[in-house]
Amino acid sequence: MYLSLMEKQTTFQQFADRVVDLLSADDVVVGLAAGGSWIGGQLDEYSDIDFVLVTREAIGGNKEMMMGYAERFGHLLNAFTGEHLGEPRLLICLYDAPLLHVDIKFVTLEEFGQRVEDPVLLLDKGGRLQEVLEQTTAHFPHPAYQWIEDRFWIWIHYTLLKVGRGEYFEALESLGYMRNVVLGPLMHIKNGNEPRRLRRVETLCRAEEIAGLQATLAGYDREEIYAALRQVVKLYRQLREEIYGAEVELRRASEERVIAYFDSID
């Protein structure tokens, strides 16, 4: 059932209150924090819940123990761990009555200090989480510009080969990948945002930039894919010029040869 913004906020708060009540009597638990949209009152009717559950002993990575906590919090339909994101300490959950997406990251107190944002504290036994927040600094990892430049022109050439072979699904996947790991993060950086790939790019970047990004979309069509790939190149060159410093070694030889190849087949 669809929930309005007010209903969703009330549901989130009720769910969090229930979890806090359950964890308050758990001696293994140090505290509970909420990140993501919970920070700064950014919750909307499409938000999920991002919990950080801090324990005295390491639980993250032990799926059985992680599931044990998740099953206590509500009507758990299904859950899986976040190895695909490189984060086995994360449990991605789907709850029912009402239907909620809840991410629970299990960390120790020491690990809590290594964070990408400053979460809202929902439960803090003895003030230990607040103490960690005051003594450490959140750091969201930025993409390595040289890492991108070293790979970008090879990615373009590889995508062109896929188009030439008629593997359009593969080429479309490549376009999506470059939007996620190159264009989205760089656009966010240009606008002073955390480089969260394409997350909220529609609301955090300028309208003309979004229009440019839309032009990187393509259907299952050779000419559309070529046009979208041209736009990826155009946007990357613009962003590179505005953001990169002199320390980044541009792969000019690769760029020239790949663009010449593109021109010869397009």
C-alpha cells in the first residue's frame, strides 16, 4: 500500500522506536544510529531506512547473528548481505506490515569512527557514540581522477567494439557504468556535493547538466548508442577540464587514437 509522506515519516519513527526499545536491554549493543535520508530531515515517501548498529563484539560478517537481530525488529520478509557492494557487514532487509526497505550495518565502536557521514543517534548507551563523533571526522571517498583517466578511453574503445559486434545490451550496460562511476560523481563534485554516483543527481545538479546527462541515454539502436557515447565523451571532457588539476596525467595519445577510430566507424 502506498504511504503518504506524513504516513511514511510516522512509520519510520514507529519502526525506529520499536528497534530502540528492543536494543535498550541488549548488553551487547552500544548504540544505534540512522544515516542517509534520516539526516537533516530528508525523508520522503520513497526513502528507506539506513541503520548503523554498534556492538561491543564484532557481529558484522556473521550472517546468522545479523539475521538474528533483523528478525527481532519486525516482520522480516527477506534479507541478504552486501558482498556485492564490498560490505559484508551490511544486511539489506525487506520488512512487511508496512512494506519497508531497511539497511542495517553492523559495526564495532572502533569501526563506527570510520564513516562517510555523521548519523543521527537514536540510542547511545553511556554517550560513547557521541564521544566517537566528536573525536573523529566523517569522510566520503572521492573518486581518483587519475584512476578514471587511465581507464576512460579504453572503456570507450571497448564499448565501440561491442556496438560494432552488435552486442547492444553490453554497450548499453557500458553507458550505464560510465554514468555511474564517471559522469555522476564528477557532476556532483562540480556542484559541491558528495560524489554519490547518480544519487539525487536530478535535484542536486543544474537543469542544463541533467539535460546533458539525459543525452547519454539510448535505446536498443546502433545510431542512438553512438550518439549517447559521443555525449559521454563530450561531458567527460568538459568535467575533466573544470575539475582536474595539473597533477592528473591526461592520456592524450589514447584519446586521439580512440576518437579517430570512433570517427572512422560512426
